[in-house]
Amino acid sequence: MNGWSRRPSEPPVEAGREPPRFDEPLSWSVPVARVGGTVVRAHALLLGTIVVILVRSAWHVGDDAFPLGPRLAAILLAAMVGVVLLHEVATMLVLRRLGGDLPEMVLQPLGGLDDGVPPPGWRRAAIAAMVGPLTAATVAILAAVAVAIGTRGSGTVSAWSLPGLHSPAIAGSLWLESTRLLGSVATVVAGANLLPAPPFRGRLLLESLLRPHLGPTRARRATFRAGIGTAIVVGVVGVVSGWLPVFLVGALCGLALLREHRRDAEVLEAFAIDGAFSIADLRTDAALEQDEADAAADLERRRRDEVAATLAAENAALDRVLEKIAEHGIEALDRQERRILDRATRRRRAADDRDPTGG
């Protein structure tokens, strides 16, 4: 139904990716790198944000000037790209660990646009949705601690205000100012990604938590309605406050909701029988549950294979150590070989404790 309904066994989509479409603004992105088999793409929103900030920072004069000069603007952009990339890399690593995948990272100023392949089970999906915001929040906390230590507490009250005045102790130190900007960006990224609207991971978290109570399809629809409400509230706040970035976040949510609605309509049409969408819901839920069951079984098989391969490698290393002891004595073992022997001894004792009869 969206990116989270692709199977982990499917190949990355880069080779067959459709070109950007005018009616799909969220498809406007260009590849910039590859991380661990994942294609990293920069969305037009990210590229446009970089250009606008750099251009505005060049005119650092007058009452309406950008609040940061060129040097601090460059630091702000580096912090933004770094936090967003860290947010997505952490999500990718946890997704793969839990049995999902992230074939593409489509970076926008506040996170990613591609949800990836979900791990099986709503608990794993919820963990995968939370890891990005938690990573960004950790960066913000570390930055706050560093600023508090560097200013001895005098600059922590107003440290995260991006424009405006802040502690002279921060303004007089480049590394404290850079740390302040890093913390500000990380705080915004962490908070934005808890919004229950696409493209933010808060929507995936809410959907995962609702699935045990409502089922996959009804949970998705409830989350979609929550996303519409969130987009409207954020957009109105942006208009009333006159803060363009907030309004653009609402617009981004609206575009993502429109894309999601189109994809869901195609799926429901494919499953429906003579417009009987209640039957379509049942068929969709059954297909998703079977897909998750297959993915969970595949994950368990892969984990058993990994354990067996690790055990075989350890046994082979132990055989070599025992041969060396037989030929040269235990005193001939180096530090690594002694660790192998100690690990094997502990493993044998643990096995004996589990089965004291020796059977």
C-alpha cells in the first residue's frame, strides 16, 4: 500500500526508478551517494533549502536580514544534512536488524521521504519508526550538555532559539555557536518526525500502535485521518504566525497525503469485488498478515543460519587452538587464542548448566 508494503527480498528500485513527474512533487530527487547498499537521494526541497539559506546569508544586513552570516549559515546547513543523514542511517540499520530494509534514502530538510520495507510485526515496526527521532533527540541532548558545560549554565535558557538573541558566551565562541545550531536542528528534526502525518515517522509509529486493535487496513485509515488533521493544523499555524517554514511543513504533509491516497486507492481497487470495499479490507488484511508471517519466518531462518555459521567458525577456531596446545602446550597460546579457549569453556559450562544430566 506504500513503501512499507514492499518485501525485504525485493531488489533496490534504483535501476527501474521512474523519472520525476510534474504531478508527483515528492519524486523530485537526484542520487548523490550510496551507503551500505542504500541509494541516498537529495530531494528538491533539501537542495532548494540549501540554496535559499546560502543566498539569504550573503545579505547579512538590515532588519529583514537572515539572522546568521555566511559562516554560521554553512554550519547550520552542515548540521541539517548531518542530522538528517544520521536520522536515516540509524533507521536503515535498525530496519535491517529487525528484518526490514531501506533501499533508498530520499533526504528532505527534516528527515526522509521513503518509508522503506517494514519489519514483520507491529512491535518491530514501532521500534523502527522511533529510532530516527530518538537518534536526533540524543544529538540534541548531547549538544545541550556541551553548551551547558561550555557556558557553565549561562547560555542554556535561550540556547535553542535559532534566530534572535542568545547568551554572549555562546556568541563569542564558534564551537559553542556551532553546537547550539546542531542542537537546534536536532531538536526540530526529532520533534517534526513525531508528527502523525507523512512523510514523518510519527505516522508509522501511530499506525503500528493501532494495528493490534484495529487491524492493518483500519489502522491505516485512522492514521490517514490523523495525518489530514495534523497537516491542516500545521498549515494554519504557519499562516497565522507568518512563519513560512511551518507552512511549508504543512504543505509537505499535504503532498505526502495526496500521494498516499492515490496509492491506497489503487490497492483497494485491485482488491475490491464489484465495489465491495469491506471484502477488500478483509483481503488486504489477509494479504498483509500473510506477507508479515512469511517475512517473520524468513527472518527466523536467516538468524538460525547466522547462529549456525558463527558456531561453526568458533568450533573451527577452537580446533586450531586445541591442535596448538597438543603440539606446543598451553603456554604457546597468544592473547586471541586464549580468548577463543575461554569463550568455548564458558559456552560449554552454560550448556552443562542448562542440561545437568548431560543428555
